[in-house]
Amino acid sequence: MGESLFQKLWVSTPSSTRASDGLGPLFNARSCESCHPKAGRGRPPVEDERPVSIFLRLSVAPSTPEERALIESGKVPFLPEPTYGSQLQNFGVPGVPGEGEIKITYEEIKVDLSEGEVAYLRKPTYTIENLAYGPMSDHALVSARVAPPMIGLGLLEAIAETDITSQADPEDADQDGISGRVSWVDPNDSDTRTVGRFGWKALKASVQSQSAGAFTGDLGLSTPYDLRNYGDCTEAQTVCFEQAHGEQADLGISEAPDPVLDLVVFYSQNLAVPARRDVNDPRVLAGKKVFHEAGCASCHTPKYVTSRTAENPVHQFQLIWPYTDLLLHDLGQGLSDDRPTGSASGNEWKTPPLWGIGLTENINNHRFFLHDGRARGLLEAVLWHGGEAEAAKTRVVEMPAKDRANLIRFLETL
Ligand code: HEC
Ligand code: HEC
């Protein structure tokens, strides 16, 4: 049931299918699956396609002492853009214009590798065209994100908090050039901080809060967790509030009433991780050695044993291989979105899990990686690493070509 709700195409209100309405007024897609195809990875548009599984997060930099204090208190992770809210929705229900169109242009950057090999990276620039609700703030900050794959999320949730916090080294006390900071979040404004694990900047502590955020922000549907029937519409977008909403008292509170969110969360927590392939191939074993020697494992922590007290018994005490420390790292200006949120600076990103990454093409028929899908393959993804990962990247650039190829072979078996 969770899967069918994940795939369900929601419709606008009023509609004859009362249990499926409530979409919008503003939205990015009509189903979770549109962005997480086959529960896999989204991608940037190719050529003249309309973007679907990528969107822009929006905010404004704090400009008054009060706003700065609010951000520093950790009570709110960022300040939404006053007119467009916290995300650019490019679609609206009939009568409500979409907010604008994301436009991406790329600039090619040549990278010289050892033994005369060459790679090309493409650096994206994001602009917004056809703004439908007037100009955006001069202080607007934007960050492009593609949808990450949905596998193993319940297992990541079951990693004991201390196993994450013990890896943090915010001041780089061991002087290995790699710090690693916990993304602390206070999801319920309760003065109890928990470790953020989900999203490219680890801004969400649970699959539930990330999924509820998706219902509101991406689909424009309220849930008992977030009761805003008008989704991410701001007061400036008065046309939103002239629309009928999809909440119906006889079906329950909110447009997606209980147990819709719970079922989708259950589904999202229980998608298995694929088994590795070709583990004993000598070239793969050589690549694994290169992965460790180059220092990749300093952030892409290979394995954990999940907590014995995890909520769901099937997630308890499991040996798992996600290849992430779930910490924030400064990966340099090249990958920066210059948009601080929560604990994360513009340069910082959460180390993404690498499990299943070798099957991206099989599942989703593409090879676009990193938070905005700019990398066209695994080697490009590695070559974008800078900041704390500069030394690891340089080793990859300078190592014998054979080692580089084996490193990629190893990643393809994850
Ligand atoms: C318009 C595209 C879009 C839609 C629709 C969408 N997502 Fe996502 N999803 C994303 C993006 C982009 C991220 C990364 C968010 C970030 O970094 O801020 C994400 C992240 C997630 C994550 C965290 C995964 C991780 O490994 O960190 C979960 C869980 C998730 N989405 C669930 C859902 C559910 C459930 C729905 C439907 C209610 C949904 N998403 C609909 C684009 C989408
Ligand atoms: C300092 C920490 C750090 C080190 C060291 C590091 N990485 Fe990463 N890695 C990250 C972060 C953070 C990202 C996400 C960056 C982004 O999306 O902008 C990432 C992304 C990736 C991705 C793309 C993942 C995806 O889902 O799109 C791959 C592949 C990867 N790293 C492989 C490697 C390899 C191979 C090495 C060693 C040569 C390495 N990394 C070293 C932190 C690190």
C-alpha cells in the first residue's frame, strides 16, 4: 500500500476521485515516483526537456540582527524567500501559474589526469525564467537538488546516534585535513537536538520528516504532520488561497489523511539494498584497495552494525555497508551552493551513501551524480571533490591510470 501511494498521481481539487485530490496549488510533481523513479535517483534535464526530478530550494540570507539570532538559535534552518517560499514550484493547478522555470547552462572545465588522460567537468549555472509572482528578493539564495535514491533508508535511520557523532572532528583535532560536522536539527522546536541524516545537507532527522516535507513542498499536500493545505504558497501568492483545498472532514484531518503518510514512510524505510556484484574480481579487489589508500573511507565510512534498539526489529543489529559517515564536509567552492541552511555552510554537503550506486544506470537509465546531477559518471563525481577531499581527489588525478580504472570498477560493484 505504501508503494502504491508513493506511485499515486494526485489530482487538483475539486475532483470526482475525492481520496486523490489536494494537489498544489503549487507543486513540482504529481507523485513521489516522478522524482524518485523506481525509487531511484532523479536527474537534471537533458537538452530541451522540462525539468522534473530536480528543483531549486530557495531562501534569503538573514539581514537583521533578529533574523541572524533566529538562525543562530537553530530554531529555523533558513528564512524562506518572502514571495516564493522555500522551493521553486514550476507547476500550479488550473488558475494558479507555476512560479517560474529553472534554466541550466553548463560550462566545460578540462581536467588533466596522469598518463595523458583527460576528463571534462561541466559547471552548472542556474537562473529562473518567467517569474510569475514578481521579482525575487535581491538576497535570494538558490540551491539545485536532484532526488536521491530511496534504498536502505530505514537502516540509515537505525545507525546509533553515537556511531555518527563519534566520527565528527569539527576542529580537525587529528589534523588529517578532514573535519566532519554533525548536522544538528531540532525538528519539533523542542530544544532537543538530533542528528540530521536525510537530504543532501542532512537537514532532516527522519524519513518521516523528510517525507512529510515532500508532501507539502513537492506535491502541495498537507499531512497530519504538516497541516498547511496550501503547501509552500506564501501570503504574497493570494491566488493560492482562492482555490478549494482537498481536506475533507469525513476522510480525516489534512489532504493526505492518516494513514497515508505512515504507509509511505513505511515503504520508504524498507527498500532493500542490492547485493554487490563481482566482489572477487581481482581488478575490483585492487580498486577497493585504492579506495582505502586514497582516503575515500575517511568520509565514506564503509560499515556499521545498526542499533539493537532500532524501532523496527528488522533493522536491528544488522551489519550494513552504506559507505557514509552521514556528516557534513566542506567539499570546496566548486560544489558550493553559497546557501547556508541549518548547521551546513554553502560549501558543506552530507557524505552520500554509495551503496547501490553502481546500479544507477540499470535502474534509472542514466549516470548523473552529485547533489545537482552535474557529474556525468563516477569519475566526474570524484573529480568534483575539493576542500576536505582535495587530497583524496589529487591522489586520483595523479595515480596510475590502471588504479583509477580499478577504483571506478570497485564503485560500480557497490
Ligand atoms: C519534485 C521532486 C520530488 C518529489 C515529487 C519527491 N521528492 Fe523526495 N527528494 C527530492 C529531492 C530533491 C531530495 C533531496 C532533498 C534535499 O537535499 O533537500 C529528496 C529526498 C527525499 C528523501 C531523503 C532521501 C535521502 O537519502 O536523503 C526521502 C525519504 C524522500 N525524498 C521521500 C519522498 C516522498 C515520500 C515523496 C512523496 C511524498 C517524495 N520524496 C517526493 C525530490 C522529490
Ligand atoms: C571529505 C569527505 C569526502 C572524501 C574524502 C571523499 N568523499 Fe566522496 N563525497 C563526499 C560528499 C560530501 C559528497 C557529496 C557532494 C555533492 O553532492 O555535492 C560526495 C560524493 C561522492 C560521490 C557521488 C555520490 C552520489 O550519490 O552522487 C561519489 C561516487 C564519491 N563521493 C566517491 C568518492 C571517492 C571514490 C573518494 C576517494 C577518492 C571520495 N568520494 C572521497 C565526501 C567525501
